[in-house]
Amino acid sequence: MPRALYLHWPFCEKKCPYCDFNSHIRADVDVAAWEAALLADMRAEAEAGGNDESLTSVFFGGGTPSLMPPALVARLLAEAEQLWGFAPEIEITLEANPSSVEAANFASLAGAGINRVSLGVQSFEDETLRWLGRLHSGGEALSALEIAQKHFARVNFDLIYALPGQTAVQWREQLEYALGFGTSHLSLYQLTIEPGTRFATDVRRGVFAPLDDDDAAELFALTQELTATHGLPAYETSNHARIGEESRHNLTYWRYEDYAGIGPGAHGRRSFLGGGFATVRHKKPENYLKAVSERGHGIAEQRTLSAGEQASEALLMGLRLVEGLDLSALESRFTIPANALISSQKLTHLKSIDLIWQEGERIGVTEAGRPVLDALLGELVADDLVQA
């Protein structure tokens, strides 16, 4: 049933001060125990969700999944293929940190079946990397990127911008440098201060102040201009790719198609027999292992989603895409009239100020609207949709 499989490896060597992902530091990791648990959870998911459709993508996220032994990666992929089958030219991505130790594993990971890697470079400047709490240097990032391009057919790397005090001149120089490596995909994220992180505490204590919203908007506009000029236009708010090189896995999320989430804290969506279901795995690694041992799966919560909830999620995800979404398709899929999906009055207003575009039944966010996407989504989606 799922088109995509997400596998979460929750362990990191260090918690970055901006990170609110489900990542944990552990002195020792029992690889055999984790292999057994992840395999059992995958089998339970396949049994619950059906297996009549081949996977189009697999994504190893974290945490730091490049710390996984390549033999474990190979074993999990072999099981996934047996349970669901792999579509031709399946995309299999693994997130990696560009430390020397992890880069040395790239050949083995490619041999295990990984064909796309996403490197958490974040910056090529040593001072910035230290401030971001990263363990690698700029030199190690360059080395890892070079090795990755030798071993993997497709390479993405992440950068963080809109840092405190960052100017347009500084960001232009760094982004043009990054674009010069010729990768087919870039993920470019503005620094956000997430609750519960060390950076949130620092901002509250006055250690530093986030970049002003107007300055951040200027850097966002510059990002769109430069990436488009270099043949990597935005296809989602923070993701840029050559045409045809978009992340198939992430498109599954944004187009609101089915995906299975395996591992601590992983989310999943299933739709079959006319219904929709959301699954969430236990978040803490030890609780996840215990749940799988006792019940054969790691699910902490599984609940039925109303048609309104599904439509709301589909809208919130689909409007992140430059391609937008088709209201008539959503109306047919969830049997909810288009005028109940979105506020027609607000749609008319947002179109009039060039924040939303519409072509027939397809709507999307304009380039001017993308910097204020979150606010637009709150305005556009009908208030009572989730009760539908």
C-alpha cells in the first residue's frame, strides 16, 4: 500500500543547538537489537497496510543514519524489497553528516543499495559550523561532497542561511559557491528558532537575535533568483532541483500519498478501503524497542482520519509545492465540495494581491507569497474543514 518507506535512525554523536528532530545521544547502540526491532516493525506494517503496490522510494533519516553499519542498511533494504517490492528505478536516499569517518562508509553504503545521498553540510565556513554546533569542518564537507559525487548517482546537500547578521552579499557569495559543485538538488533552509532547542534558550536570554524578517525575505528572494539562474529552480519552499531530479520521496509527502514510517517517532499515512489512518511510533528509543518486543510493532498511536482532516493535510502539504494542487482532484478524492476546502472569499482576496495564483481548478502560492507561506495557509484553508 505505501508508495514510500521512511526508516528513522535516532542516534547522533551530538545534538545540534538548532535541531528539534527526534535525535538522541547514546554511548552504546546494540545494533543487533535494532536490526531485529526494525525488521519486526516493517513486517507488522506490511501486514497491516497491505503490500499490493511497489515502493517508489526509501528514505533513511535521523538522527544520523550514516552512522548505521552498511550491513544493517543492506539487510533492511532486502526486507523492504521482499515485503513490498521495489518499483523500477526506485530512489533510495540516506542522510549523512560529512565527517571523515562517515564519508569513508560511502562506498559500502552504495554497495548496500543507496543511490541518493543527502549531506548535512549546512555551511562551508568553519566559524559558522562551530556556531551551528556541527562536528565537521568546511574541509571535511568538501571532501565528503567529492566522495559522495563519486559513489552516488544523485547528491543533495543542505545549507542553512538567514543567520544572525548575515548580509545579501555574504549569502550570494556562499550560494554561488555551493551552486558551483553541480549537484542536481539543494535544500536551502532559513534558520528557524524551534521551541525546546538550545538556540531558543539563547534567544530568550539575549545571547543573539534572529535575523530581521525583512532581511530574511531579501535573502529568500535572492535564493530563488540564483537557483533559477543556475538551473535548480525551487519546486518546494526550501528545495531546489534540476527538472526531473526532485526528491521523489518528499514529493510523496507533499502530494499526500501513502507512506510508511518505521523507527522511533516515525509518522505514517495509510489510505485503503475508503478510509485514512495516521500512525506514530514511540519516540524514545528505549520505549520503541520495548513496544516492538512486547507487541511486535512500535506504534504508539494509530487513529482514523476524517475526510476533512485528510483534505486539510493535503492542502497544507500541497500548497508548499510550486506546482500547487488541483482542487477538483481533492474534491473527488475526499468527497468534499471545493468551497468547503478553502475560503472562496479569502482566495479571491489573496489572488487580488498576487499571493495566490489560480489556473482553472489548480491553485498555488505565487513567488511573492512563498516567504509568508505559513500565514497564507492559515488564511486560505477553511476554518471548519477538519470537522468535515
